[in-house]
Amino acid sequence: MITIQNLTQIVSGSLKIIHILNPDCKQIDVKNVSLINVDTLCCDFYPIAKNSYDIKLEMSSIVGCINGIFRNSNYENVDLRNYVIRAFDKDDNELLYALSTKSTAELVGTGKSIEWFANTLFQENTEDYRLLQAKKIISEIENGLRAIVKIKLRDKF
């Protein structure tokens, strides 16, 4: 009998050997595969890439593999509706989090990866994302200071 424990092991094993089956895929360092909230499969992994776009590409490979396992298969007592993929750095800090529904994940399997990216919820904590946020804040501060200096100099001269 196939249990959820067996299925999580199948997913983990499949992800670990995906680079052998598909030379276009890089080796995936799987941390853990588990079930959360009864209907959500969660895959934690350590990405090779450091920037958010490349990590998202690695995530799309993972979603494609998971979708291949669960797309047309109905397993007893397993009704997955969502997939969560979490990327961690070497210190186990979460870098990126992706949540997609099963129907959204099927877009990867049909060659519509762009639609998957557009319809997936991402929560980012990568270095490049934090740098972008810091630059936005600094830019807002600079613009505010420019406006203050402009007002003060206009009043003075």
C-alpha cells in the first residue's frame, strides 16, 4: 500500500536523481520533503544559485518533477492541492519560498513555465532582493533630502 510517507520518499528520491534522468537539470540537494496541512506537499532544498531568478528556475524543475509524479495519479488518502518549495542557504536560513496550486504547477508540465511564474506566490529573502529593497529605501531618503534642500535654498535665495 502506498502511504504519504512512501510518496514523500519517492519525491525526495526522484529529485535527487533528476539530473541523471534529464541532463538539462542540475543536481538538486533535497533537505526534506513533507506534507503540511494535509493537502500541501512541501519540498525544502539547498539551491546551487545565489540570485533569486536562478533559484526560481531551480524551483521550476522541482515543481515539474513533483507535477510529473502527482499529475494523473490518484493515491489513496492523498489529495494534494498545493505545492510549497522552500530554498535554504547553507546556514539553514530561508532564501525563497514558492507556493503554487496543483493546477498552476501543471503549467510547468505543459511547457508554460512563464505562466507558472506569474501565478505562483513567492516570498523572497535572497541577497539580491534585500539589496534591491535597500536601494529603494535609500533612493526615497535621497529624494526626500533633495526636496528639503530645494525648499530651504529657495527660501534663502
